[in-house]
Amino acid sequence: MIMMMIYLINTVKTMKNLKQKFLVVVFLVLANAGMSFSAQSQGAVLSIFTKYGTNKGVTMLEASRVLMKEYKIKTFKSIIFDDGTRALPEIRKCIEIEKDGALSIKESTKDGLLTSGYYQLKSKNTNLKRYLIFKVGNNNKTTFIYVEGELSPDDLVELLK
């Protein structure tokens, strides 16, 4: 995609037709906006794992290649906090960003705070499905899971049993 954008930028410089130049520039702007939206939203999710994954009282899991092949998963990350109090505001903010335009949302709240959620997120690629699962249990034990791949919602439920 980036190589194509560089090619188009160089092509615009040699174009004489103003309408063609305009269309190429519009395409470049839209393509860039789509890439940065995807990178920003996925980046917010993955930053949770990067920031907290090695902390004391935290268990992080990334799926093995065998599991990923069997369920056609591209990414599987799970993080469990013995006490997620410190990370909860950031996780909830990340969920708020991600759930905008989600295809499916199931949430539970207590005292106005999100305590559990399942989200099938939008994706640029129609074959690639993205999911977020979140739960806060007793003593703020917090689970946050991100999955992307070709698996259906039913496959995801089967995987998490």
C-alpha cells in the first residue's frame, strides 16, 4: 500500500489533467485516513498488552501457531490482572474507542461502570473478524482479550470454553 502511494505521488507530479490529479490526491487522503484509523484503533488495544503484559500480578498469553492455524486466527492476546485497578481506566477508554461502529456489542455495567463486554469490531478486510472481550470480577480481577482472524463468533465461543 505504501509503495502504491509513493508511486501515485510521483505520478501526480507528471500529470497534466487537473481532474486526474484531484482524484489521485483524494484517493491518497482516503487511503491514508483508513490506514491511520486502523493503526490507531488496533494500536490502542495492543498498547494495553505492551504496557502491562510483564507487570507483577499480570498473566499475558499469546496463542501458539498450532491453535492459530486450527482456528484461522491471525492474532490472539489475552491479559489477566490479579487486580486491574490501575489499568481499568485505560482499558475502558480503549473499549470506548474501539466499540464505535462495532458490529455486535454485549455489555454489563455496575454502578455506572463497565464490568463485562463482548465486541465484534469493524474491520477493513471482510474476511478478517476482530473481537474484544472484557470482564472485571471480584477484587477487580480483570480479563482483556483481543482476537482477530477468520473465525466466526461461534468459533470464538468454542475456543474460549
